[in-house]
Amino acid sequence: MCLSIPSKITKIDEKNNIATVDTMGVERQASLDLIDQEVNVGDYVLIHIGFAMNKIDEKDALSSLEVYKEIIEKMEEEDRRQAILEDDACPNRG
């Protein structure tokens, strides 16, 4: 299952148009090639198959993250990490 969890941009590589994002404590990279909005460090984005697709309002992002936190609090630590890793390995991800 592919999840689109709000991710906070922590760094932007302008040369390669790649953002480093924090997805609930897991650092990953996402291409900025398909997003049609200006993004900056500190913005929240939704990522699909390795591409940042939408910028999301911070208030909405934090609200969504609270729901995800409630879900993962009910999961064991290994299950939490595995869910995020499985999302990274989603076959639809580029």
C-alpha cells in the first residue's frame, strides 16, 4: 500500500531539483520535477512514487500527521519502521 504522508522539506538540491524531506523522522529524497508550486525548506509536501506532487498547508499537514501518529502509536516499533520502508519500496514508486 502506498501512503502519502505529509513530509517536511529539510533541504533542497537546486542543481538536481531534489528535496530532502523528513517523513515522520525518516529522511528520504523526492524529485521536485512534477510540482507546479514554489517550495522552500520548511514547507510540507505530499510525495507519490518519489515525486513531490503537492504543497500542503502546514496546519493540514500537522493535522494529518497527528492522525498518523495515533495510528502508529498502536503499532510495534518494528511494524512502524517496516510500514515506512514498504512505502519507500512501493512498486509504483519510480
